[in-house]
Amino acid sequence: MDVTRSIEQFADSVARLPLAFSPGEAWNYSMAIDVLGRVVEVVTGVTLDTYLDEAIFTPLGMRETAFHVTAAMAGRIPVLYSRGSDGMLRPSAPLLAAGYLPTGRFLSGGAGLLSTPADYLRFAQMLLNGGDLDGHRLLTRASVATMIRNHLAPSLTPIVSPVVGHAGYGYGLAGAVLVDSAAAGLPGSTGSTGGGASWARFLDRSEADLIGMVWTQFNTGRIYPLEQDFQRLVYGALER
């Protein structure tokens, strides 16, 4: 990703590309959320970072969430690790990708924020509550319900993707959505959402009324099913 260009420039370049398929015929993990970030700018008339700060981060008290590293974050960015050809874990370099530095111009709606578990928990709690937290309503209950339901046709569910390949999952406006717990081999209610890379989280708005998060400094990916094992352990503890 070229972090020297804005999301306006990015969206304009994507708009000139041919479609991979007609809408509704297939599903693919894509740059759609980054394009949506540009839509937010056009609709609101302000840059994406300004809008998110004013509409979400400040009302929710998410004081340590931003697109670029701040002075307050100095010395607190954890090292991420990857596995070398010899099988040993090695620290990724540089510590922060160029996009997170003050000079980075690309405000990625899909993967552009630095944050903390405490801040993200407040965002997740807002969704679990149906759109409000501590007296601040950001979304209607209907909007939250729309976000976390599967929007794929039955012919496209479950999703099959090199990035998101869990059986039993569809996809909503906020990530993967569990549609068949038996097929997935995971506990949880229909409509619970999940996702992660070096971290994992799931949100269950059923009677379980549950947020689950686990954060690591290594992307286990297909090496170890951290997300699935963590989810089983959490629900298993609730059943005792």
C-alpha cells in the first residue's frame, strides 16, 4: 500500500479498475472498507480521522486510538513477531509500518488505527449495548442489528476465502458472522461476530451478552487456531 497518497487518490484509482465479478455473484475479502472511508469523507465533508475522532472516539472516551502514533504512545508500542525460515520467532522491523507515522497520508478504514485493548473494549461494549455507551448513543439498535447480520446470499454462505475461511460463517458489515455453529465447530449464537490476526475478538449479543478478546504479538494464522480455541474455552467456562 502506498502510504504517500490519500484515500481520495486511492479510491479514484480503484474506481478505474474493472470489477472482479458482478455484485451478488461472489464474495471476496477486499479493500471495500478503505473505499467506504472515502465515502465517509465525501458525505461528511471532513477527513476520516477528524470524523472518527469527533463522532466515535471522543464520545466513547477512546483517548488512545488514532491513525498516527502520538507522543503519549512512545515506548508503549509492542513488538510484533514473525517466524523466520529457521522456525525461530524474530521481531518484525520496523516497529511501526510507515502508514502509522505522522508522515503517513493513507487513512486506512480497514486496517489503519492504533489502539489499546481498553479502548477497543469500549467500542465493542457500545455495539453489545445496541449502539450506546455511558449515555452516548452512536448508532440505533436497528443499525447495529444490520451491521452484525449475514448479508451474503445462501449460495455464498459459508464464505470460502484464503483470509476468512471458517466453515459456518457468513459476512456482515462489521466482519465475519456465525450462521451455523455446528458447521463451524464452535460455540456461540447465530449472529455473533468474530475476526482477528495478531488478536482475536468475538461479540455475542444473545443471552450470553458477551465480548471475548485475546491479544498477542504474533499472528498465529493457520499455524495455531488461537481464535477458535479461545472461543471454546470462554464458552466452556460459562457452561460450568
